[in-house]
Amino acid sequence: MNRWTIRVRLTVLYGGLFFLAGAVLLGVTYLLMAQRLDRNLGTRSDFGVRQEQVRELFPNNPSMVQVVQDALDARERMRDDALDSLLTQGGMALLCVGLVAGAFGWVVAGRALQPLHRITETARRIAGADAPRAGLHERIVLAGPRDEVKELADTFNVMLERLDRSFDGQRRFVANASHELRTPLALNRALVELAVTRQGAAAETRQLGESLLTVNERHERLIDGLLTLADAENEVADRSPVDLYEVAGHVLDQTKTPDLEVLRQLAPAPTRGDPILLERLVQNLVENATRHNLPRGWLAVTTHAGNGWAVLTVTNTGPVVPAYEIEALFQPFRRLNRERVDGGRGFGLGLSIVRAVATAHGGVVQAVPREGGGLVITVALPQRALPQHA
């Protein structure tokens, strides 16, 4: 049942109650008026008795009898006209009162449902947010007496406060744990590199050291991804002018793709945000398109601006991706089944970081399967004009 149905029902209820009260009042008034007229003018039985009395007094004067008869008929018509007028005018007044009561009920129902509507809208905005913490800072401010609706709003605010603290504590835990793990990983890498480069090291030691360095590198990339994801889940407060055209060009220049054909269609796409996070966004998209590609395949990167958005699109050839698995790719530590079987090198954080960074900048990410295999991933960020340099 939506709010309009509830409002209509409350309006009908208010109008019906007023109409019923008016109808009862009109009926009581009609009975009292009829009794008053009967006392003053006489009832129909009284009219008959008076006619008989006139006939007895004037048995030989029919004209006098007729005069009295006309007078009695006039009294009866006056009584009936008075009662009919009361019903007609009272009915019209009752109809007007019913309409006014309906309008009054509509206004009262709207004011009564407004706090509930505000609570519903807030819950809908929070539920529709892309990022886990987006919208949890919102609170419902209701003025007025402390009634059931006010208590509901306060309870909802307490729930939002606890959820916000829970998500914030989780994010800070991930960030702190990642920072703490960086130090032992860096120490392990230094010790292994020292053992491998030491003079007289055996071949088995060098081979073992190289394996350990590979594992250590994977752990470092995992920690770095967790840190970036934790930082990206907060809305970016300090934003600098950034052009996706320059960021995409820099990332492509730094990426080695000897077996792939790289297509560039870069046009200015100015926005504002954190340059490091936006560079990581583009880098993750390019690395994802490179890693999940076919031999002698290709990837295309385009940037442009339009309709108030700075748009980055990365397209690649690759294996066929079912449409129902697209959303799972953006979840942390989620990968395609083929990668789990084949032991892919990814951790499942690349596209999660892309979505988190885009959401933190007020943007959106959309991915669709490419016909023939691969993906088409589009990132749209709010466009901001870059300052002009002299």
C-alpha cells in the first residue's frame, strides 16, 4: 500500500465521518422541527377534528365550511413546505460540509504522512546507494511532539549511527591491518633479496629466493589493493583538476602490452578528484583488459566529455563473459569461475577498486559483455572545467 492509497483512505474516512455526523444532525433537526410545527399548527388528525366542528357549527353554510377547509389546507401546505425546505437546504449544506471535510482530511492526511514519507525517502536513498557507506551520514530531523512517528525517526537515526560506526570501524581495521602488514612484507623482501644476491649463494637458494620474492610481491599487491579500496570507499573531499585524457595516456605509456594491439581515441575529459585514485582506476581497467585478453587480441581506450560527464571507456577482446556474472566481477575477491580453476593471478580487487573510486568521485561504472568476447567498461565522472593557464 503506497502513501497515496493511505492518503485517499484517510481522506475518505475524515469526509465520511463528517458527512455521517451532519446526516445525523440533519435528521434530528427534521424531527424537532416537525414536532414544533405540529404543536403550533396542529397535526393532520387535528385538522380533521376541526373540520367536523365547523360542519356542526354551520350546517347550513357551506361557504363558511369551505373557508375553514381552505385555511386548514393552507396550514398543512405551510407545514409540508417548511419541512421540505429544511431537507433541501440541509442536504445542500450537508454536501458542502462533506466536500470541505474531504479537503480538510486530504490536508490533514498529507501532514500526518509527511514524516513517514521523509523516513521512507531517506531509507530508499540509503538502500539505493552504490557504496556501502554512502548515505549512512544522513539523519532524519523531525520537529514536533514526541509521538510514535518521532520515536520511529529517532530509532532509525540510532540504527544509521551504529551502521556508520560499524562500516567506519571495518574500513579503519582494513587500513590499519594493511599498514601493519606492509612492514614485515618489506622486511621479508629485503632479507630474501640479500640472501639471493649474496656471493656464493647456491643455485637452489637463488631459485627458492626468486619464488619467495614472487609470493611476497603478490602479497604486497594484495595489501596495496586493500589500502586503495579502503581509501576509495570514502567520498573524496580534496579534489584537484584532473583530465582523464592525460591520465589514460600516461597509464598506456607505462603499460607493456607486446602481444596486444592498443587503440587510443583520447579527447579531453576534465573532471576534479584525487589524481592518485583516478590513475589507479585507469590502471586497473587497463590491467584487467590486458590480463583477460586473447593472444594477439586488442584493447581500446577512449576518453571524451559530454552532457556534463567525463567518460572513460575501456574495451578488450577476451573470453565470453555471461551477463549474469558481470555484477559479481565488481565484488571484492570475486572472480570468474575460469580464473579459479586456472589459478589466475588476480585477487578480485581490480574492478572493486574501480567502482569504489568512481563512487567516491560521484561517478558511475557500467560493464557490458562485448559481442564476440571481452568486456566494455565505461566510467562516467562529473565533468568539471579545468582552469585556463596563461
